[in-house]
Amino acid sequence: QVQLVESGGGLVQAGGSLRLSCGASGLTFSRYTMGWFRQAPGKEREFVAARDWSGIRTEYADSVKGRFTISRENAQNTVYLHMNSLKPEDTAIYYCAAKGPLGSYAYWGQGTQVTVSS
């Protein structure tokens, strides 16, 4: 059974930083592209960042480029989202997800709340 468990969310002031973690089990982690998504109240879930299985290729939403960094430790089955210069508009539930060889994000975590106060 595949499980993705996020942690590290919380309340932070604008301009602050947080690091989210996502631990994976039940899958061959090193074969999956790992992504982060978020969903703000009243909005649809949106893509934030992804890092491929090799750890070399990354992709970011324009809204977070230069502020967020996605990293992964395959030996620890963990993916991170380092968030700097946080803005109130970054407030959302953040989800990690795993995308396998078929090209879709098949597995999702339960999410962790990030709240940025102005």
C-alpha cells in the first residue's frame, strides 16, 4: 500500500520560510517523479513544483520560481519543498504526489496546511 505523508506546515509571517517534507512508502521511490501541489480556499488545486526520478530535472510554477526549491533524498524516500519569501497568497493546503512511468500523478498525500500572515 502506497503512502505519502506530508509534514512541516504551519503558520508563518510574510517573508518567512518553511520546509515541507513528504515521506513515501510502498513504492520504489527512485522511479517516481515527485511533485508538490497546493489548494487555496475556494480555488482549484494547482501545480507548484516537481523533480524527476533522477533528481536532475525540476519544474516550477511561475508564481514560486526563485522562492521555492524542491529537493529529494532517494535513500530516505523523502521529497522536500523549501519555501522562502512566503507571501499571504501562498496560503493553502500543500500536497505531495508521485508520478510513475504512465505519466500521471497516481498517488497523493493527505496534505499539510501552510498559512502565511500579512
